[in-house]
Amino acid sequence: MQSTVVVADSFELMRSGIVHHIEGSAHLDLICECRTGYETLKLCGQPQPDLLLVDIELDGLNGQGLLDRLAVKCPETRGVAMASDTSMLPVVSMLNVGVSGIVPRQASAKDFVHALYSVANGFGFLPVVALNEIVTAQPCFNKTGNIFGLSSRELEVLEYCVDGKSNKLVAHELRISIRTVETHRANIYKKTKCRDMEALKDIARNIVPSKAPKTPAATRKFA
């Protein structure tokens, strides 16, 4: 039985090569090819495909935003992402939006077809470089609960920082010095290998515990 596929890639030359190999496959049935995220979102429900091969850097609605929405609209569709950066951080972000396979953009069209085969048969498909980094990070995860080895204090500082709080305000809230906040921030960037706040925000969504809603304290009555 053939697995139905939608291919979403903004680069026509790349998309055409992949589509050509899918059409030559006895196990895959191409439903359509799309150029933008919004076009893909519209067409994926008509009917719902078994597999979606999506470029993470898709025009309009990007690949991760598209996968977020399709998780609700097409819960049975399994995603395979193509990405320029397949190091640990972006791979973890993609896995968190539910992809079953990740393929480097520089891979051949045949590699993308092999990834689709694997996912269609219930297997995952990940780059070796990402797997090696995740395995290396495993001791940090076991010790601290996150793959980057951030301490509980660093997680607190991260949460305040991605909320836009200044070092001075973070220092006041945590009752530590501004210099200590600066040290924690430097360590966070070093451990996560992030270069900017946007990348840190992606991490925070995945590893910072959600804040529980505050309930008013019970009122004490004295005789």
C-alpha cells in the first residue's frame, strides 16, 4: 500500500528533484507540492496526507509554525523536516513540534525518499551529528533535567531574561548581584551555544517549567 505525500518547499529546483524521485517510487503517492506554508496548510486537509516533507525555512508560515498547526488539523500526518542546520538545538526544537524525521537540506533527493520510507514504516530518521550531540548531552540531562546542563538558578535567570527583564530587575527579583546575573547569562549562552535572545526563547519554551497559576492565600481569622 502506498503512503500519500505532500512536499512543501519554497525552492523550486530542490522541490522538483524530490518530487521526481517520489513519483518514481512504488511505495509513495504524491498528492501535491506546495511553495508556501499557508498553501500547505490549506491543501493538507484535502485529503489528509500520510506524510509531509517540509522545509523548515518555508516562505510565509515557516515549517515549525506549519507543523504546530497541522498537529491539530492533521494529527495522523507524520512530518519529515529538511533543515540547513541539523545540530542538536534546532533538531530538539523540531522534535518538539512533532517531526518524525529530519534530513539535512544538502542531502540528495534519494535521501529524502529514504527518510519518507523510514517514517512511513514507523521508524525515525535523524542526522548522525545530532544523535552524537544528544548522546554527549545525556549526562547533563540525567543530572539537571535539561539537555544543556543548566542549573536551577540559570533556569530562573533564563526565564526572566526571555520575558525581557533587565539584569538589574533580575538581580532584584532573585536577590543576587547584577554581576552574578551577568555571569549566569554568559554561562547560559555558552552552554546552549545560542547567539541571540530569539534562540534562547526557543529553548525556554522547551525546558523552562510553565508557571502554575497563583492561587490566593487563605485568609486567617483570629479570635
